[in-house]
Amino acid sequence: MDSIQKKVNDFNIKYNLSGSIETRFIDLSSEVGELGKEILEGTDYGEKEFSKTGNLESEFGDVLFSFVSAANCAGVDLGVALEKVLKKYENRFNEKGHIGSED
């Protein structure tokens, strides 16, 4: 478990923040929605070029915390998962010239 995962795990244990993978995923989905809203506000809902808002960093933090909590709950080592996906994307790029799954 890498240091971010351990830090989140230790925090959840310290404050007794247990939850099922389903609860963690719903929380993650909610936090991603809040981040999306913050990004929209940073563009005045598409009317201007993006400008960082005061709450943007906090919303990214909420998403990260929820994401890492879900991975921990599922027993996924995010470092291993990242290495695997980077290799997959590298292979796709070398074969197709892009990382998308479509041909």
C-alpha cells in the first residue's frame, strides 16, 4: 500500500469511517459531481476560459479521498493498478497511435 493509501486508511481507522464498497463508490460519484460543478463555475458555465476557483483544490481533495477510500475498501493497490494501465496505454499507443480503446 503506497503512502497515500496508507494515510487515507489510517485516517479512516482513526475516525471510524468504515463503509462498504457500494457506499464508497456512491460517495465518489457525488464528489466527482461537486468537482464538475466547481469546474463549471470556473468557466462561468462555459462563458469564459477556465479560471481556478477558491474551492477547486478542496474538491479535488474530496474526490481523491473518496477514490482512495474506495480502492482501499476493494483491496486494490493503486500503484499496481496505475502501472498496469500505463503499460496498457503504452501498448495501445504503440499499436494504434492513440490510447483509446476504439480502433
